[in-house]
Amino acid sequence: MPRMTFSAAIDAAVAEAMAHDPRIVVLGEDVPSMRASLLARFGADRILAAPISEAAFMGAAVGAAMAGLRPVAELMLVDFLGSCLDALLNQAAKVEAFTAGAWAVPLVVRSACGGGYGDGGQHEQALWGLLAGIPGLTVVVPSTPADAHGLMIAALRHGGPIVFLEHKLLSGSWLEYMGRGGRDTVSFDVPAEAADGEVTVGLEVPIGRAALRRRGDGLTIASLGAGVHRAAAAADRLATEGLECDVLDLRTVRPLDRGAVVESVRRTGRLLVVDEDYREFGLSGELAAVVLEEGGAPRYARVCLEETIPYARRLEDAALPSVARIVSAARALAR
């Protein structure tokens, strides 16, 4: 199996799909430079530069999907969702329901998300909870290059709108970019190997299925994206103290693998949710509800983003779900 960076694994999945399906086009701001290898292979008719107007090109992508294409619309940062939310919230997500299945919107929205490098609260949000709260949207957040590749293959075969979120601390291209402009001394709290790994080219990863990354009977830690690697590091530290943890990688926010969450928590009796998104009204509360609705009554805690991400690095580091915060919360649950 070849080794690929996180972003290269996604690009490889897109390239493979484009080679077999002429309906797939890629559009977005700076796409010809960001996806230069795809431009060289497939040309300017399929790798399309869009103006700096998220509302315009996202609306165009929805219309193109309804007209028979399978667009990949690249929203540079998920924070820019506010400029084009109507296209997803009121159009793409509702077309199939409004037409009783007569129309579909096979659209993939690829976007970067996540903080931990000092860009402030308008450029580092996760927002997967907001997106997953919209009926009709599918939301995926891979944590490894293999899953990024396989989930993108699945997304490009899917019949409806999917938001594919790529955490910047896992993406080689984003890490390279973020290391410039005075950031060359910045350190990141996600291990370098998380952004590079073996990939089975062409292997699809099913949407809506979680992965158990580590098994332990004392505590369930559920997370996704970069949070999985922070959770794994915390689990290593907790194991030295005698607390063995399940580390459950959700991989998909909507649809959520409820069965995997319930099964793990029934065995461990404790649930700790590590979520880089906002604490209130989001994924962390949804997971608690899922377990309660299935008759579980675990001890429960969550490590989330509480408020707007501060710009100052020390304050930002304290606000995000760090390994230290996860360890502290797990110890409290285990008492």
C-alpha cells in the first residue's frame, strides 16, 4: 500500500473518480492552483476557478448537480459557510424531500476546518454540529489518510449533498501553508504521522460507520478528526494509570453510528465526548441523548470548545480540547 499525505489521499480519490465519471467537476476559489495536479490531468473545463463569492459558486454547484453533473465545490474554510448557507440549508438539503425523490443533488462540498495554529475565531471553527443539524445533509470528518481517501470515494458515489470536512492539522498542504508567514516556529498538538499513512487506493469506506481505534473497558472516548489523535494520546497516558479506554472514531457526524456508540458505552459505563465544535446544542449533547434513548445511564462528560476561539495562542490552546483537558476529564469520570 502506498503512503500518502491526508490531502493527497483525498486528491487521489477525486482523480480516480474523475477518470471514470466525466460528470465530476471541481470548482472553487483558487482551485486551479490548489489542485494543480488535477488541472494538469483533466483540464480547465473540469477544474474551474470561481470568483470570490461563496454564494455564487455554491448556488451554481447546486444547480449543476440538479442538471446532471456531480460537482465538488471547494469552500476554502468552513467558516465561510455563512456566505453561502442558503444554498445548502434551503436548497441542496431539501430538494429530494420536496420532490419526493424525483430530483437529487449529488454535490460534495469539500472544506477545511479546525484550529490549533493561531488564525482566530473566524478561520478555525469546526461547525460540523451546525451542518449535521440540517436534515438532508451528510457530514463526514475523517481522521486518517486511509479514511479520507475511502470516504471521499463514497462521497463521490453518494446520491445527495455531502459536506466533507478536512481538519487542517491533518492536512499536509494546510500544514505547509500554515507554517509560513511567521508561523515557522508554531508547534501543533497533533502528531506528524497523523497526516501521513498507508492508503489502499480505490477502497471505499462506508458512510455512517464508526471505527474503534483502541479498546479498553474503563471509559469510552468518542471523537472525530484531529480529536481522535488527541484522544489516543490521552488514552496512552491514562493507561499508565490503570485506566484503559475505548477510543471511538465517529468518522461521520450525520448519519451517526448510534449502534457503535451505544455498544461501547454499555460495556464501559462511562462516556467522554471530545468535540472541537461548540459545546452547546451540538454533537456532544447528541451523543448523550443517543445513549439515554437506548436505555443507558453512563457517567458522562465532554471536552469541547466553550466560546469563540481566542486569537492569542495561549488562550486558544486553553480553549481547544487538548490532551491535558481530556486526561483531566477522564480522571474525574473514573473517580
